[in-house]
Amino acid sequence: MTELSERYTAVLERIAAAARRVGRQPADVTLVAVTKTWPAETVLAAYAAGMRHFGENRPEELAAKRTAVEQVLGMDSGIVWHQIGTLQSRKTGLTAVHADVFHALDRLKIAHRLARELAQNGRLLPTFLEVNVSGEASKSGFDVSNWVEDATQQDKIRTAVRTMNELPALPLRGLMTMAPWDAPEAEIRAVFRQTKRLADWLNEMETAVHLTDLSMGMTDDFELAVEEGATHVRVGRALFGTRT
Ligand SMILES: *Cc1c(COP(=O)(O)O)cnc(C)c1O
């Protein structure tokens, strides 16, 4: 086995163990292999090791890498390309054309632009709303740091999911969040748990909305995220090593 296959197997085993600890099925968790900063050759090696979901945070990089990979593997490789980073509005065109899933919708303006561009291309882009649970100013996403008490935050997030529901080109899959950097485990777990609670609450309040997925967990915290209900974990360093 190559070193990459060994790392892949180890990450899959850790996901499976975390799922089983809480009575979940390992198959209910999708591992998105985050290849940002790595060349297309890394994606090809990961593909050979069995990986099929790849995540990029910059739309230019996703577009270029996808094109390079398709030159080798063709269009029917079964790869799913995930745009995991937030978008600037002038970059939505690249995502509308090249991404298969979008994890980081943080403003409705972006949703409206994407919806127009997707319609022009006849594509659908399953989407996650990014939520900022910890309230850290450095984090993007809808501010839901005090949603249980704050009626304004509740209104904003409910309006966001209702608006998304009216944009058929952007099927709303669920919520995405990032845990605080280097925080105690209890604090990280609380962020994931609040995200799940918020999704449950939105499903209850907005009966037309069906948030089924939760994109949460990275190299340092994906097992906690799986224990708290993640359906998508976005893992880079544990698979590919430290980015240079
Ligand atoms: C880079 C990145 C990841 C993966 O981070 P690792 O710590 O390498 O696992 C996950 N999600 C987003 C949004 C990222 O930008």
C-alpha cells in the first residue's frame, strides 16, 4: 500500500469508529478530500487510492484542477467536486460551471448570482448554508452565535433558508460550519451540536425546508463532528500531510 492509501484507510477507520460510537452508519458520512494547494497529480493519486470526493476552497483552483484531472480521467470518472470556501461575488461564474456541491454560501446575494448563472448553464448546485456558531469575527457565515435567544438572528436564518427554497438551481442540503481553531474539545463539540440543533429547529419551523446534511469537521476535529451528526467531513492534512 502507498502511504496515501494507508492514510486514507486510517481516516476511513476513524470515521467509521466515531460513527459506530454513536450508533450511526459509517456509510452515512462522506469524506471530502481537501486537495487545496496540491497539484492535479495528487488528485490522481488519491483517485487511484479510491477517493471520489474532492474539496477546494478557491474557485480558480477548482476549475483548473478539475480540467487537468478530466484530461486524464475523462468526464465519467465519478469524481464529485466540492467548493468548500466562501465566494466573492465576482467568482460565482467559475463555481456555477465547475463545482458539483457548494459548502459555503454565506450571503443571499451570492445565491441569487449563482442561481442566474446556473440557469444559463442548465446546472444544479446542491448547497450548504455556512453558519457562524461561535460568533468569531474571523469566521464567515450567517451569524447564529445567539440564535436561541436572538429573534433577529432567527429571522435572518429563516429568511435565508426560505429564499434558498425558491431557487431550484440551488437545492439546499443543509448547514456547514467551522469549529474554533485550537479550542478545548468541549467548545468544539458544542459548536457542532448547536449546528445540528439549528438544522433540526429550521426543519421544524420551515416545513417546506429539508436540511438533511451537515458539513462539519476537518483534520483536527472530524471525529467529534461525526459523533455530533456530520454527514460530510472536509479533511486535508490527515490525508495529504501539511500544506506547504
Ligand atoms: C482547508 C480546509 C479544510 C481542510 O482542513 P484540514 O485541516 O487540512 O483538514 C476544510 N474546510 C475548509 C473550508 C478548508 O478551507
